[in-house]
Amino acid sequence: MLLPHGMRYTGGVTQSTLATRPSIALWLAILAACVSGCATSADKASPSDAVSTDRGSSTGHWWDAQPRAGWQAFTPLPKTGGWFDVYRINPRTFAIHEPGQFEEVISYLVVGNERALLIDTGLGVGDIDQLVTRLTNRPVTVVNTHSHYDHVGGNHAFDDIHARTTAFATEHASGTSNAEVSDYLRDAWLARPLPAGVTRDGYRIRAYQTPIDLADGERFDLGGIEIETLLTPGHTDDSVCFIDRTNGILFTGDTFYPAPLYTHFEGAGLAAYQASLERLAGLVDTISLILPGHNEPVRDTAVLERAAKLLADIRAGRRPERHVDGIDEHDGDGFSVLVKPDHAAHE
């Protein structure tokens, strides 16, 4: 069963208030645009207005799972009524969360003595550049964990961008049209009002300058803190993780988050994904916190070992727990994996 980022697994059981789950066919139709990358008004009063046939509302109120438990350990910055929720992870690291949209995407700002590093730029719904300016006066470098629409939406507002520049990534740098992303601002996808001036009909991912290519092991010295690059293809061929070895923090983007992991879309590769998860699993003894691209922080770092093993089992022929609308789902513990039944032919 294909589940959105906004739902998570514990021991194969979906943890949410949702009573039913919609068909994979509906989700696949909507999510397809995410790989290529309003009707909702800015004064929307409540998510209860969601249309019952839309993704999310057809299974109940996805927003009822919020606030997610993983945020309780961290200090929220005072709310200003805006689009973002900001949490202080440690004195140098901020999580920039967008819980008002179904993806529940998270970007991260790491502030050094001399420079700041912004890991992803979110949906492009809120002005993340203005938020970052309020959080730091240091010059900002953007690094992207990958180029899906919900991680590069604010790239256009920055001049110094670094990413793995595969053909897949370069194509996305040219922007994504409203026709491809407007469904992501439907009523059923929103749990808070859109910022002033933002509408579903006008929403698009603006083009941004082609990023500077990232190399494996490349380090960003921010002054008093260093962030290291780990190339981790699998979710997409341009997927990258980042590690703060001093503080034991691993930024995983979409390579791992506590929800269904996608291996079945354009740019994905199961064999590469397994190798990347095995690489991350080798870091378990040196990290204490996973900061993923969706939902909430993860302290159970051993989940990376379980994820790597599940990918190995799938490639070795493990039977899926479910097969719906052409997609196999394999349950993990705290996550699941979605694959094409003929994945061996595309590795």
C-alpha cells in the first residue's frame, strides 16, 4: 500500500488516526509529477474543508498525527503565524519544518562562525530565504539532498547552490510548471493557510541556476563546524546525505525517513539504494540523531541497519506483504519500502 511521507510505520502498522487507506492508483497519479518534481484560498479556515475524494482526506485527517512525537525533544522557536515551524536542534542547527502541507518536508540550517549551510529549500510556498535571514547574518550556501520539487522550491532565491548534478538534477533546475505541481496545493494537502499571495493556480517551482557539482567526501567548513558530503544514490540518482561528525548528526534527505521509502520512481535504483543504506548503516556507531527530509527527527539510528537488510532481502527475493495497483510494499520496522515487482530488470 503506497503511503505518503505524512504517514509512518511501526512494526508494519500504520501509526495515524486514519481509518482507511486510499488506492495506490490515486496516489501514483498525483505523485508522478513529483518525479518529473489556488483552488485553495489563502484565507482557508480549517483543514476540515478538504474534499472527501482527495488524497489525505479520503483516509481521514492526516494532520491529526501532528505534532509528531519526534519534535518534543527540541526547542521550538516562537511562532509568528507563518508557514514554517522552526526548531532548534542544537545551538548551531535549526530544523525548518513545513507541516502545513502533506509532505511535511523539512529543511535544515547549520550556522557556523563564518558561513551557514542550508540543506534543501523546501516547497517554495513560504519565503525560506527571508526566514534564513532572520536566523543568521552569515553568508548562506545551499546544498540539495536531491532535486524533487519539495526540496528545491526555494533554490531560486539563492546564488550559491551545490548538488549532485546528474542529468535528472540538471533537468529539474529548469523549473517545474504549475500543471505539474498544482495538485500539491489542493485542499486535502493543506492543514494551514497559504502565505499571502500564494495560490494553487500560481504555484510552480521557479528555475534556479545549475548547481555546482558535489563530490563524495566534500567538506563544508563553516567555521567551528564542518559538514561532510556522502553520495547516496537510490531514491534518486542525485541523492546525497550530509554528516556532522562532531555532533553525531546525519542529514538523510529522502534516503531515509520514517515512512514508505520510494524505489519505484524515475531516477531510483534498488541496487544503488541498498548500497547507500549499507553505507549509512556503517555510521550507526558514530551518530546519535537522524534528521530526515520529512516528518520528524529519528533517534533510533539502528533503523538504518534494518533498512539496509530489508533492501537486501527484497533483492534476494523476499515476498512483499502487499501488492496493490502494480506496486509491491515490504514492511520494515518504523518504515516500509515500495518497489516495482520487476525491479530486478531495472537495477
